[in-house]
Amino acid sequence: MILLETFQAVPATGLFSLAWLLIAIPLATSFLLLLLGRVSDSWGHWLATLAPIASFAIGLLLFLQMLGADEGSRAVTVHLYDWISTGSWNVSVGLLIDQLSILFVLLITGVGSLIHVYSIGYMAHDDRRRRFFAYLNLFIAAMLTLVLADSYLILFVGWEGVGLASYLLISFWAHRDSASAAGNKAFIVNRVGDLGLAMAMFTMFSLIGSVSFVDVNAAAGEMGGWATLIGFLLLLAACGKSAQVPLQSWLLDAMEGPTPVSALIHAATMVTAGVYLVIRSNVIYAQTPEATLAVAIVGTVTLLAGAWIGSSKDDIKKVLAGSTMSQIGYMMLAAGLGPIGAAFAIFHLLTHGFFKANMFLGAGSVMHGMNDDVNMRNFGGLAKAMKITFLTFAAGYLAIIGFPFTAGFYSKDHIIEAAFESNIILGTLALLGAGVTAFYMTRLMMMTFFGQKRWEPDVHPHESPAVMTVPLIILAILSLFAGLFLNGWIQDWLAVPTGHEVHNTGLLHITPIGWLTMAVVAVGVFIGWYMFKDDIPKTVPQTKNVFAHAGRNDLYGDAFNEHAIIRPTKELAAGLAWFDRTAADGVPEGGATVAAGLGGLLRRTQNGYSRTYGLTLVLGVIGVALVVALGQLG
């Protein structure tokens, strides 16, 4: 085993010293478009599209330099400036470019660039297109900050930036009440997870006085029980950003944003952040079997929950959203298996970025040709009307179900095999998830592209323009063939940052678990085809099937939050408000009322008549005399 804390990052030289441009270019472009306003409406989207392409070019050059470097010198630190310096406490701003972060850079900027190009066509008729592209650039810059940070504190800056950008993009069409509510929901739910990351950092500060990855990794072995607490807090943070149970409720509502936003969130940015956090913190998790097992359990529960939801929805984007929950669950399961699964988690994260971006953008292409309709019960027969969209979407479909030798076949099957090696229960549930994935994705294909036409009378499906289909073709190629290039290589590449040397297998090597997985997938495909090969009703059939009803209602996640969290919180707030009014404010206000009443009574004696004052003076003298006399008698 290779321990992460044993390697030392080298200071940046040459091109690596300019790595800050990766973040600066899209960030500066975002601010420029927002500051220029309507002046840049006619060309702002082109400038915004060039920004991630430029960052991708820089990232690719850095990656090529790292390929030619020795394994021990591939990790590079870039010191930017000292942020906080007081006494012996110093917090610096810096970047860490290593084997793990550079893969995320290429995914974020590469897939992000394709999504920008696609958006030029998709958002062509939106009056606020320039602002939309500015927000996309902000999203890219925030995610790059997150994955390139050399400390948890700088990571947290990017973490919050991603949260802000997601809020702006999910609620981009805020004139729709549903979009506004979805943006608020995503922002609020993620604040719960953010609290976990903040508390984890506070704990690190109190234990070792630092939150840099190097210092935390070096001290992880001496944390004792605190490592378990930090591990659970980091898991809470990951659940928020990566939409894992129990903080998954925001993800399906996020489909209210424009479809390129869904592709960016689900494929290249936000939902991958939680997986990155857990993998980056693998030295901490190596000290705590309890927290590591919790990561695996959360991932397993979520992969089944997402598949369940995906099997029940008729909204094509929400089927894909449930699928994202499920696939991220596979990554979290792999991350929870320890060093043996970490490389597989990143492997699946990359291939998922390709085929999920492909399918979300493909769904947007379908919507483009169907007057923005998302109800699959109004589709059918689109394979002939939208041939490029169909063929590219089919490539993503084959990849996600794990068709032999596609990208998903290699990445997801590795996770299932590793799960069986670790725990037969986890392996069995992961295998079940693969079968359900094959079912609901076949259901989507049958309802959308095959069977009878169920189009609305005013709909005339047509293929999308080249600016939208070219990114689909590129992503389809990656969905089919990326696994052939990444399998084996990626395990070696990530050996140091994941802390484990994986024994690679050939492209044609299939284990008994692999054959079993293919058999289960085939069963899922057959059931999906058989159930939806005939005419599909345009209205949802009335059924007492509790499983279907639960899936259509997102497994009652919103109902649970309403009754278990929102209503009790409102009641508690109302009770505190009553206490504040009656006790906290009532006591001083009551004293003030008494004082005001006494003042009113005394004020009546001040009537301005000299005879009243004289009488008062006489009575006062008599009163004093009586007191003195009684004192003498006593």
C-alpha cells in the first residue's frame, strides 16, 4: 500500500506556475459579461465558450507534462499568496495539481466546453443568453477552485461558489415559480451539507492547527476517534453536494433549470464534488472503518433509491436525474470500499461524465424537437425523426447499462466486483442496481424512440442544428470507447493519490462476477423491452402498485422533510417567538408599563396651582412631624 502522506509535492515551475489561469480565465470572463451587461449580448456567448476551451488547453498541456514526469514528481504545488497570517498561524492560498485533480480539470473543462458549445444553439432564442453563459463560466471557475485547492479551506471557497452558481442556474427562469422554488431548495439543502464541511474544518483546526491536505494527511494517524467524527462530517458534506440519501431531495427539482445546466451539474461539476471530497480525504477514512462503512452504505442505499425513482418517472429529465443519483451512489460505494475502490470510483466518475452529459444533452435535443415537452408518454417513434439524436443517445444508453466493451462496462463492473470482494451484501445490492438500471433505461429508450407516435398535434419533431449535434457525437464516441483507453491505465495513474496499487486486468478479461452482471443486465433489458414494446397510454395508468407510487413521489422524500423537519422547525420557531414576546420582551415591557402608570398618577399632582403645592407642602411637613413624634414616643 502507498500511503498518501509519504509523497511530497514539488514547487511549481514553468507552465505549472501559470496554473492559476485555469480558474482565472472563466472567472474573469464571467465577471466581464456581468459588468458589461447588454453591450455584450451579441458576442458574450462566444467569449464565454472560449474560456473553458482555453482552460482545457492549459489543463491538457499540464497533463502531458505530468505524463512525462517521474511518479514521485507529478504532484505540484502552486503558492499564490498568504491569506491570513497572525502569530504562528498562517493560511495560504495555493493550488495542488496531482494525478487526481488533473483528471477533474480535464473532465470539467472538456465536457464543460462541449456543453457551452451546445448551449449556443439551445439558448439561441433566450433574451438573457449572455447572463446564462456568465453563470456557466462562474460554475466552471468555482468547480476548478474546488478540485485544485491545496487545503480544505480553499476547497470550501470553491464548494460555496458551486452552490451559488447552481442556485443562479437552476432558478435561471425565475419567472416560473417552480424554478424559483427549485433554486431555493437546492441552495438550502446544500447548506446542511456545507455545515458538515465547516464543522470538519473546525475540528481539524482545533486538533492540528491547519487544514492543508499535507498537514492533515501527516497528522491523520494520530487523530484517534476524532478521525471518525471528521469522516462522518465530510460524508454529510458529500451527501449534500452529490445528492446522496438523505440530502437528495433537491436533485430532481433541479431539472427546472435549462437542460445544459442539468448536463453540467450531473456530468462534470456539482454532483461529482462529494465523491472528490471523499477520495481526497482517503487518508482520514483509512483511520476509521466506521466512517468508511457509512460511505459505502450511503452509496448503496442511494444507488437503489435513484434506480427506483428512475423506473417510475415519465419526465425524461427526471429519469436521468434519478439515474445520476444511482450512478453517483456507485461511486460513493466504491469510495467506501477503501483504497481498492477509490480508483474505480474516479474511473466511473469520468465515464459517467461522458455518457450522462451525452444523454442529458440528447434529452435537450429531444425537447428542442418536441416544443420543450419532457413527458415521454407524448414521444414515441423519434428514432426516425431525429436520427443523430437517437444514435448518440443510444451510445450513452449502452454505456450506462454496461454493454460489453463500452465505457460503463469497464468502470461500473469493476465497482460491482470490488463490492463482492469486500462484502457480499453490498455486492448483491450493487448487482441488483445494475439490473434495475438496464430496466429503466430500456424503458426510456422504448418510450422515447420506438413504438407508435404519440406526438401532440402541433408538434413536428426535427433534428437539432449542428452546433448541438456535434457535441453529442463527440460525447457518444467517448461513451463507447473511453473505457478501452482508461481501463488499467487509470488504476496505475491514481495509485499514489488513492493509496493503492491495483492489479490490472486485460480488456478481454471477464470474471465470473462480470458474466453474472451481464446476465442480470440482459434480464433487465428484456423486462424493459417486454413491458413497453406495445402501445403506451398517454395518461399514467391508475394502479395500486405502492412501489410505482413511491417512485413517482420521489420515495416521499419531500413528505418526510415536511413532517420530520420543516413543520417541527416552524413549530419550534413559533414557540420561540411566543417566548420572546411573553417572557423576553414581556418582563421589560411590563416594567415599563408599570413605571408609565405610576408616572401618569404622579403627573396629575403637577397641575400648576399654587394652593395645591402649598397644601402638599403642609401635608409633607405634618407627615414628617408625625414620623419624628412617633419616633420619640417609641
